[in-house]
Amino acid sequence: MAGPKAFEGFRSRTDAAVAMTAQGLAPAQIASRIGIDRNAVTALLASASRRRSPRPAEQTGATVLFSKDVLSRLRPHAIKRQITVNELARRIVEAVVDDNIVNAVLED
């Protein structure tokens, strides 16, 4: 399957259709500008509306990788607190940093 088709500075035709809709253009006008069928514009807009919003951590954070073994050993503690393993790991790291106990935890 091919990736997004760029269009006049937009990453994809979907992004272009969304931007043009925000500018007040009707699907028929967008279709004419992009060079596709009006039904295709409607499909692009429907697809865009199904995209999930980025989670707060995705907007302001970075990814940290843990081994499967570590995540597996955290799982019972996460279940006990009724949160995800990722949320538990995030809370642990934040608590260590907030309480300034990195050296104590690492014993160096």
C-alpha cells in the first residue's frame, strides 16, 4: 500500500482537505482543487475525523524503552493499582525525580 500523497505543501491530500475545509471550502471545491472526486474528499475527511488525538505524554514527552522482563515484573503492581504498566513506570520515574532520590535508588 502506498503512503500519503503529498499535495501543494501538505503532507497528504487528507491534510490538504482538512485545511481547505477549515478555510470554508465545500467538498466539491476541494475536489476540484486536488483533482479527485467529491466522494473521495468526503472519504478523506471521514478518515481524518477518526484519527485519535495525541495523548498528553505524546505531545510533551519522549519515549523510554523498558525490557519485557521489567514490564512483566511491574505488571502485578500496575494491576493492584488499576493502571497500565506504562503509567506505573511513568509514575515511578516521576516520583524518583520529584523527590530527588535518584542517587539513593541507584546507590551511587
